[in-house]
Amino acid sequence: MSRSLTDPWTLGGVTIPNRVVLAPLAGIGNWFVRLQAKRYGAGLAVSEMVSSHAIHYGNVRTCTELLRIHPDEHPVSVQLFGADPDVMAHAADRVAAAGADIIDINMGCPVPKVCKTGAGAALLEDPARAVAVARAAHEGSGLPVTVKLRTGLRPGDAKGVTVAHELAASGEVAGLCIHPRHASQRHAGKPDYALAAKLVEDLPVPVLISGGLRSADLARDAFEQTGAEAILLARGSLGNPWLFSELVGTREAAPTREEIVTEVNWVIDSAVDHMGEERANRYLRKFYPWYIERLGGTRGEQAVLQAALQQAPNTSKARELFHVYLPAQSHAQAPEYRASGLFSVQTQPV
Ligand SMILES: Cc1cc2nc3c(=O)[nH]c(=O)nc-3n(C[C@H](O)[C@H](O)[C@H](O)COP(=O)(O)O)c2cc1C
């Protein structure tokens, strides 16, 4: 029977309306980025990785900002990292109380700051601890637990495959997400979809796939090629929530400039709500290039806009700078933008 990305499925008893998922993205995947993915059709969104220690010790910003869940983003999965089962159990309990539907454990992060604590990809070295951490999250929260992991630490090493088998056999995980690159590759290089397909076939739990899904075609091919239960969009979704709509079949056309600028304004509003004007203004500087890239225009125009946005003293100025990029008819109500002359205004959709 042929499967479709739009088919509903269940993960540990949680019904997920389709098979297109927002991947965990550190420093990015907060409630409003997840909500944005949901607004555009994602069936599930996973949070940025959150330290189980920070939750356990009650770090205020972690517990208020990183555990904030919007009522419209369910089902939502919160990703935790950590290597101490007791700490994980307590943190998982707090995450359940915050309203998460699923907990994902990070066993793939290659960053030394995380690995040197024994967490992230370092857990691939210690299958017994990996299982104990997953069990603790499950028992501590009562929620379904998934694990996102790599296939190994470095080329030629299949430790991730061993850990995947042990986790699946332990009965502690409702599913696994495979990023079929070695941790030493970080996020570069071709994902090994053949290895992922073998895991999909061999493991007794649903296997999701992440890696290299930059466009709708690449995502559909990986879904077909691996037989994965669902796909996780990561870098391909940055500044491009329309990729979710394309994959769930609710739209095909690329967004117009007006739609892009409207979306940027939604992101700015949400970031200000999330962290206040001053911090949002700085935080959003990493978001702007993703949207600028989609606006079209010449490289020179994009560079001018980029430089101006990086220096914008507040988010009102940032909105103004994006507004200049709107088609001429949108400026009819705002002649000050038409008069600014900063950029040549193009009217075609991009
Ligand atoms: C900026 C950035 C942050 C990431 N943060 C996390 C994270 O917090 N947890 C995690 O499991 N993976 C994280 N990843 C890995 C992604 O979830 C994904 O597996 C990876 O980018 C491969 O997908 P892609 O090639 O489609 O981007 C991150 C990747 C990037 C680029």
C-alpha cells in the first residue's frame, strides 16, 4: 500500500495528522517557530534542545521561555539533552507539567560543550546509559519518548545503529529519529539514506528521518527511499514555512513578496511577545537573512537590506526596511516607503 506524507499516524498513542515534522533546532525552535510550522501544516513540531540540568535546577529563563508552549501548537515534542537518568526523570516530569505531548532525547548533538558532559552524541558510546536515560524520561513524565540519534560518531563506526537497536528492544521508546550522518560530519555531507532504510526495516518502532531535506523534492525522495514513518525538516524550513504547505499539498506557488513581508511581521510580533523588544531586536538578526534570501532582488539589494537590518536600532525600523521591498501597489497606503528610494521595488512574485 502506498503511503503519503498526508496520512495520519500515531506515535506512542499520540495522533499526528501528517508525516511532515519540524526538526529540533537549537536557539531557533521556540514556541513561535513551532507554531509557525504548524500554521503552515506541520503535523508535529519538536522544540530546540533544552538542558535537563537547567530544568532540574530551575533555571528561570529555561523554565519560562524554553518550556513555553502555545495552546495551538499541539501535538508538540520537547527535546531534552542530558546523561544523568535522575536529572532526566525530574526534568521530564517538569516538561510534562508544561504541557508537552512527547519527549525527544537528543543523542546526536556533536557539539563539544554537550558531548563533554556525556550527553548528545556521546551517549552513543554507552548504550546502557542511553537506555537508562530514555527509561528515566519515560517513567518521569509518563509521556511517549523518542530519541534522535546519529548513525555513529565518526566514519566507519556504527555505534548509533547499535544504540538504536538497544533502545528499540528496551521498550522505552515510542519511536526513533535517525539523522544518517556521523556526528563528526556535523551537518555536512550526504546523508546515508540506504542505512536509514535498513533501520526502518529492522527496527520494531516507527523510524523518522532527518537530514538533507532542503526542498520538497528532496524530502519526498527521502520519504520514498527510506520508507520512514515521517520526515523532519530542518535547515530547509528556515524562513520557509511554505515548505510545510507544499509537502502537505495545501499550496504549490512560491510566496509573493507581500506574503513574505507579512510573515516577517508575524515573526517580529511573536519574538517581541516572547522576549521583549530589546532582546527580540538582537535575536531576530539571525532570522532576517533567511527571509531576505526569499525576497528576490539583486545580490546588491539584498546586501544593503541585510546590512541595514543588522544595524536596525529597534524592530519598528526592521519592519520599515522590509516594507520597502513590497510591491508598488502595497505602498499606495504608505507613501513614505515609496519615497524612501532605498531599493528598486519589483512587483513580480518571487
Ligand atoms: C542551527 C541548527 C540547530 C540544530 N539544533 C538541533 C537540536 O537542538 N537538536 C537536534 O537533535 N538536532 C539539531 N540540529 C540538527 C537538525 O535537527 C537536523 O537533524 C539537521 O540539520 C539535518 O537536517 P537538514 O540537513 O535537513 O538540515 C540542528 C541543526 C542546525 C542547522
